[in-house]
Amino acid sequence: MADDDKKSFVNSLPGILSGLAAVLVAVGGLIYHNQHKAKPKPAPEPVAVQQEAAVQAAPPKPTPSPSDLAPPEGFQQEPSYSGDCASPPAGSSCIRFRDGYLWLVQDVIKGKREEVGAWGSHQVMEATGKQSHYQHILGTQYVKTVAK
């Protein structure tokens, strides 16, 4: 009965360690799986479908471009400054707007540019100086000086 004298693998230290490792891997896999489950995608919203009417409606009027519109009250068209803003004339400041427009003014500019309104689809930005507020309609050459 030589087989009865042998210790079984399950009862040996290597067998116990192997079994413990298998249990730990299984538990770790379950924890990982539960934390990283695929989230269901939201159902797409239904899209409304319009049927063509038998009678055709008049085509929409095209939106006029800024050049077709009269300038807003108080604004004047002025070309962008073409000089060197790194060294403006004495007593002058060069205002740079984010659309690339440059405006040379006889004032000291302080602070940031702020959005103060809109004209059509264009934002109106304002720079503040010691003497006045300087407004520019982005994407155009329209500017306006507002005294303090």
C-alpha cells in the first residue's frame, strides 16, 4: 500500500498555496469585472420627420451680411491700424482685438477686453481707457468711442 503512505498534493503546502492563489485571483477578477462593467449606451432620441407639403412655402430670406447692414448707432468704419504696435506714437495705445483688428487711440488702455453686446452674429468687444471706452464689432471694421 505504497499509495496510501503518500501525502496528497491538496494537503501539502504547495497545494494549499496554489488553492489560495486560485481563490484570490478569482475574487480579484470578480471585483475588477464589477467595477469596470460596460455602461449601456443611452437610447437615441427619436428624430421627427416632416413630410413635404403639397404647397411649397416661400424660400427663407437670406441673412444679410454685415456689409449690407447699416452700422449700429454711433459706430464708424475705420480701417485697422497698419503701423507698428510695438512702438506706437507718444501718448497713444494700440488696442488689439481677438479678430486681429488693431485700433490706435490717444489714451492709456487698462484691463481686459470685455464683451458688451452683439450686432447680428458678431460680438461687440470693449476696451477701457482712462478717458473713454473703445468698442469694436468683431469681424468688421466698425468702431465706436464712448466717453466716460
